[in-house]
Amino acid sequence: MWWIYALLSALFAALTAIFAKIGIKGVDTDLATAIRTVVILILAWAIVLFKGSNQGISGLTKMNWTFLLLSGCATGLSWICYFRALQLGEVSQVAPVDKLSVAIAIALSVVFLGEPLTLKTASGALLIIAGTLVLIF
């Protein structure tokens, strides 16, 4: 079931790039990111409230809060950089280079989470890196 959500994520990420490229014409990218963030905030809380997931907020630990806040900061910085890159470059270049995050995440998961690095995973990461280099140069 995870792969269905992963494919949907990829589809929505692709739509994000297309919609953002059209939407940021003549707009400050930081303003565009702020508007996008408000929409995401409203959508995310609407889903949480609809599902009743807000009941779990009292069970969050200090570690949960710390790393969720750090993740939010990383996401915000990623979006700011992504929107600026989209404004300066072509979607067909920026979006694939942004996916270098997959190879970086694999490396970080091995180092910090102790996840195994299989031949299959390493090969995939290397192909992503190679593809990114082709698009950059």
C-alpha cells in the first residue's frame, strides 16, 4: 500500500512544480512560498480535524516536537529554495535536480538511522546522482 501513496506523492509533486512555475511569474518567491504554506496549513489541519487525529497531540514527546519542528524548518527552507530555482530555471531541469534529495536521504538514512545500504538501493542512488549531473551540466 505504501507505494500507492508514494506514486500519488510523486504525481502531486509534479503538479506542484507545474502550478508553481505558472503561479510565480512576476511574484516574489518568498511571498509565493508563504501563500502556499498557508494553503497547506489549512488543508493539513482540516484533514487532522476531520479524522479526529488532533486527539494525539497531547501524546507527543519532547523528541517528537523537536524533530517535527526541525523537519518543518527543513521543509520551509527547501520550499524557499525550490521556488527560487523554479523562477530562475526550467521545470524540466529544476524538478529532477530537486529529486537528488532521494539519494541524499538514502545516504543520511544509512548514517543516522542505521538503515542497510543494499546493492539495489546504492545503485538507484548512484543513478539518481548521475541523472542529476547530466541535467546540471
